[in-house]
Amino acid sequence: MRIALTGGGTGGHIYPALAVARVLQEEYRARLLYVGSRGSMEADLVPREGIAFRAITVSGLRGKSPAQVVLGTGRAMLAVGQALAILREFRPHTVLGTGGYVTGPVVLAALLCRTPAVLQEQNVVPGATNRWLSPFCHAVCVPYAACLVHFPSRARLVVTGNPVRPQVVARTREEGCRSLGLDPRRPTLLVLGGSRGARRVVQAALDALPAIREAQPGIQVLLITGRDYYQEARTRLADMVPSGDVRLEPYVYNMEDALAAADLVVGRAGAMTVAEVTARGLPAVLIPSPNVVGRHQDYNARQLEKEGAARVIPEERLDGQALAAAVNGILGDASLREAMAGNSRRLGKPDAARRVAEVVVGAARSGRPPGPGTGDAGGAG
């Protein structure tokens, strides 16, 4: 069975595809090809997983100047042509798209080739491309039942949860701490800003450190800054209180170790951050990014807050004092922390990658994509 995967730009689009890829390889012996964007994050991450990678040239259109839109439209048309050539050579039985600018041209090329396509949407409210393509695809895998109202009625939706890598769930605290040089006997605060970092989150965390360390004796902090903000954070940390209890990293490829070591997570509310945090059953303080198209992260964060698994701090209210109060309020109350962890665990769907893989294999075995109007809009839990 030959399966093509596509999705990129951020870890939130790449890691779900890689999670499903592992299941497809291990359980279905599938031959895989990942089609991504040239010079992108996926061009770095995918080959590390031993998956064949081909690149096309594509860029986004939203929020661009008229001249950039014209250029981007031309590139998109060329990207469809490039994707067509790649798919005709590889001849996949189906294509899985997990989002990002690259997904549109590749999935459109699959549909032009009469190859069944499956979309995997990570957010409660989908992006415009997934909404537009959804009626023409074999199925759309969504994280929550709340997503159903945001797609056309002709789309066939399947509620699977967001795929997380098996090692995110399987890694033990001792293994995670040992890998990162942390002490498993000490409480651990994990601060992360998503795959590209978040300057406001990093700054607030540094501002909050003295109050957190004072209120939580013995705490150790793993602060993942993003590469763009690492040097700035390192300079600030050197001028602050003694930093022996703070581990600073620009990026962590083995995020499963960081999550396994954590007692509390502070970070953005990207869909995959939320999926991995709940798969581990961790309490969280979430700061939704205001810069994401459609404010998807607001919906993701409020979903966890409503279920008692997270505290949410809007970015306009974020500072060191607010962050320290939220962190200390959770870490300083064992019963609250345990309740939040239980609520988080209840929301988690650690088998989501397998469920998405089943949909993909079903599409491959169908032999052809259903036309618009032949899908099941009800979804399956």
C-alpha cells in the first residue's frame, strides 16, 4: 500500500502526520512519501523519521499585499503542477493532508488524479482550505464533536481526536528526566511556546521565575524558547537569580521526554500542544496566540478550561505576575492539580493516530473518492 502524506509550516501540522505515519508503517507495512514545502520545517523533521520526502514550492496568501497575492497564486498553480508530477510518479492509493499551505496544492492534485484524499483537521474551527476541500475528500478526521457544525453538510466527518506519537504516552517520568538531565524527584515546570517559539510567553516566564521559585522550593524549570528567542532569554537569565534550576533550550526534538518530566505545562494552545498535554493527562496554563488566523487557539484553550483541565491567560493580560499567580495556584494546591490532571486525562485520545490510520487505509481500499453529496455528515465517535 502506497500512501502520500502532506502538511507543514509548523509542528502542529507535521507531528500529526508523523504520528499517523508510524502506525501506517508498523501496522500496515505501508510505503510512504511525504510531500512538503521547500526549505520548510517539515524538510528538516521528516527525513529524521526515515520517511522519503519530496518538496514543492508554495506560499500562503492570507494577509499578503496584492502583489504578494498575485505571486502566491502563481506559485500555488505551479505547486499543483509539481504535486501532480510527484503523485503520478509515486501512484499513492490515498493522500493524507494535515494542514498548512502545502496541503491545498497536494490534496487538489490528488483529487485531479482521482486519488482518494483524507484531511486531518486539528482545530475546533477549521481553516478555509479544509472547509473548501472537505466535500470532495473521502473523509475529514476532526478532534472534537464540536467541529461538526463548522464544515459543509456534504463533508464526511469522523471524530478521531488529534494524533499524537505513541512515545508521548509511553515515555515514563524517569526516562524523560534522565534524557533531559532533570531530577525525577523534583517538581518540574515545562514552559514552551510552540514549534516556533513565543516571545511574550518566554518574557513572562522569565519575569515570573523569582516568584515561582520562592513559592515552590525545589522546583526545576525546563524553558523551551524557540530558536529566535534563545539568545535573548539566555542573556536575561544570566543576569537574574542563580539559574541552576532552570534548563534553557532553543528547541527539543524529543518533546515526549519534556512532557513525561512535567508536572505542569505553560504554553500556547496550539492543537497539538493540547492533544499531547491531554494524552499525558497534564494540567496546563494556556496563553492562546492572538496571531493565529481565525483565533483557533482561543477555541482550543477554552475547551480545556471549560472541562477543568487548564487555566487560560489571554495574551493581553499576560505578565510575570499573572503567570506566577496561575502557576503557584496550581502547584501549591495538590488536590486542584490532581483534579486538573484527571480532567486532562479524560479529554485525551491517545489512540487517535490509530483511528486516523484506519480512516486512511479505508480510503486506500475504497479505490476512488466519493463525489460531493455521498458522504456521511454525522461523523463517528
